[in-house]
Amino acid sequence: MTIASAPPHSDVDLFSDEVLLDPYPVYARLREMGAAVRLDALDRVWALTRYDHIRAADGDWQTFSSDASVGLNEVINARLVGSILGSDPPWHDKLRAVLMAQLSPRSIRRITDYVEEAADRLVDSLVERGRFDAVPDLATVLPLTVVFDLIGLPESGRGNMIRWADAMFTIFGPLNDRTRAGVQIIPEMYEWLGTLQAEDLRPGSMGRSIFDVAGEQGFDHHQCVKLLATYVTAGMDTTINAISNAVALFAEHPDQWDAVRADPGLIPSAFNEVLRYESPVLAFARRVTRDVVIDGVEVPGGDQVVLLFGSGNRDERHYPDPDRFDVRRNPVDHLSFGYGIHTCAGQALARIEGHAILRALSERIRRFHTGEPKRHLNNVVRGLESLPVEIET
Ligand code: HEM
């Protein structure tokens, strides 16, 4: 393989307001430049832009390590040491086994009825109102309720959880103003979680199970709190954004909504397409453990790469006509849940929530008419702050 003498590089700031407001044209330009593009705005950081290369990197943890490397600043990387997201095997696998005992598709299936009923109740109440804000009134309600109930957390943290989860995600970015603001907020969450003992979590809940196995797994209280923090925050903004993005997309594409209403069997495919089209997590980083050649470009060992899931999902080399929203596409291989050993541990739960909401909405609502959406800017998760909706039933 020939190695390019001058690797492609760009001075774009992927974490600036302008890019976060509309990242797709920038991603398209970066994809054209190469599969690996050095980012001049950051120190020894490359963007991985194309589907195949992102997936290959995410599937090779020995070369693309997560160990204190998933964030783009030292504060978050130091905090993530020993966490499920920020570690490699064998420690990662031990933590993951504890969460997967509760989050595997088989374990999670038993809560399907509970989630379906919660979605029905929620959508019934909104239909009665006729107008609502799809972010706080719809998208936020189900994930917050489900995650709190399943983890068995005491109510005292509920009011702050969305703010904490938002901060937890944004601090994966480089040390910009958003990250700095997030860093101020995070200690509040750990302070609250740190006060929790096993008996504060509902018996039989997912949260309690972490403490139940702590002795045999050799976890101290601090490690239990770290796992709890991942449980709570990982399932929050991600699922909330997926649901609000779905409403925005179906308001914009009424023909696609008609297709889902006419054939509810399309719901799983439609949810995959929502996730592909608007990746709730735009990017996470890794550190290369040795010099590695990506698409003819040498990335030196020790540098970081940003896996641009949001760009891979729009890669024309993998998805024909990628900027078209098509509920029949069923892109089961999208990158929105990542890939490899860190692939989203909560995806079965996210799908149950997403499918339940789409089903409940499609059974009752013929059209969404939306007002001006307000985008919420976060360094790594992409979603809305507000989406006024008027419905036709
Ligand atoms: C639509 C909703 C969701 C999206 C888009 C999403 C996305 C992601 C992504 C991109 C990763 C990293 C994957 C990688 O690096 O390869 C991840 C990891 C993770 N997610 Fe999710 N997630 C969602 C919902 C949830 C839910 C509901 C939970 C649990 C309550 C959850 C728990 C986790 C955990 C524990 C990890 C870390 C896994 C590991 O490092 O082994 N997620 N998720």
C-alpha cells in the first residue's frame, strides 16, 4: 500500500456552534478528502469519516483503544479510567457482563408490556392536549421514567438527571466552553450518586444488581457508582434525541409517516432509519496503540481518532442516496449504536422504547405540524431543545 506523503488535513472545528448546527455538509467534505483527515484545530487528532473505516476501527480494540481515550480532553479521560466506556478488555468485559445480565435482549423483553403501556398513556395524554412540545412533553418523559424505574433510583435525583446527562456527554469534546461548563456540573451528579447505598436502590432493580454482585466481582463502592452513572446517563439524551428526531423527521416527511401508519410492520425499519439519518451520538474517540495505515494515510501511534458515526451513517459509499430519509431502507447495520466490544449495551431497551413510541403515535396521529425547532448544542449528542407540535388525529 502506498502511503500518502502529505496526509489530508482540515482546519474545521467539528465542535463549533456552526458545525454542530449543521454537521452534514462538513462531514461530506471531510469524507471526500479521505477516510482519515487530520484535524488542525486539535492536537494529534484525526477524524475517521467513512463507514467502512469507522466500523473497522470500532471492531479492533487492540489497535483503537478506549483506555482513557474516548474523550478529547484529559479531564474526561481521567474520569473515565476504569469505566465501561473508557476501558479495554479484560476489565471492560467484566463490567459489561454485569450490565448485560440486565440489558440483554432476553432480560429486557420482560419489560416490553410495561414500556408499551407507559407509551400509550403518555401519547393518550398528548393527543388530548392537541398541542405540545415534542422534546419536554414527549421525548424526555419515557426514557426518564423507564431508566429511573428500571435502575431503581430514588426520586431525589430526577429533577437534575437531564442536565447531568447532557453535561456527561458534552465533556467528551475538546476543552471548549461547552466542555468547561459541563465539567462544573458533573461533580453534582457524582456527589448525589456517591451518597447512594445498596438499600437506596429498589430491590430487584438493575441498579441494585450492581451492588448485589459487587462482592463477588471485587467492585468497591466507587466502582459501583461509576457503573450506575453509565447506566443512568447513557440511556438518557441518546433515547430522548432519537424520539424527538423521529417526530421532526416524520413532520418533514408526511409520506413516510403515511407508510408507517399503513404498515406498522415498518416500525423497526423506520426506527433504524431515524437513527441512521440523525445519529444521536455524533462521535466518540479512540487512541491508536501503534502506527497504523488508514486508506493510505499513516496515523502515528499515540494519536487519537474521532469515530464520526454521524458521517459514516451518511456515507454514499455504503448507503445509496444517504441524504434521503426512507423508512423502507431498514439500515440494520447503521453506526448509531457503535460496533464491536463497546457497541451500545442498552440498544435492546432503546429499541423497545423507540418502537413503543412510534407505535403509540402512529395509531393515534395522522399528521404532525411543527413550529420552529430549537436545536440543543452538545459536543457529542445531537438533538433538539424544543419542537412545538400541533397534531391532526
Ligand atoms: C437511541 C438510543 C441510544 C443510542 C443512539 C446509543 C448509542 C451508544 C453508542 C454510540 C455507544 C458507544 C458504542 C461504541 O463505542 O462502539 C453506546 C454505548 C453504551 N450505551 Fe448506548 N445508546 C442508546 C441508548 C442506551 C440505553 C437506553 C442504555 C441503557 C440504559 C445505554 C447504555 C449504554 C452503555 C452501558 C454503553 C457502554 C457500552 C460499552 O462500553 O461496552 N444506551 N451507546
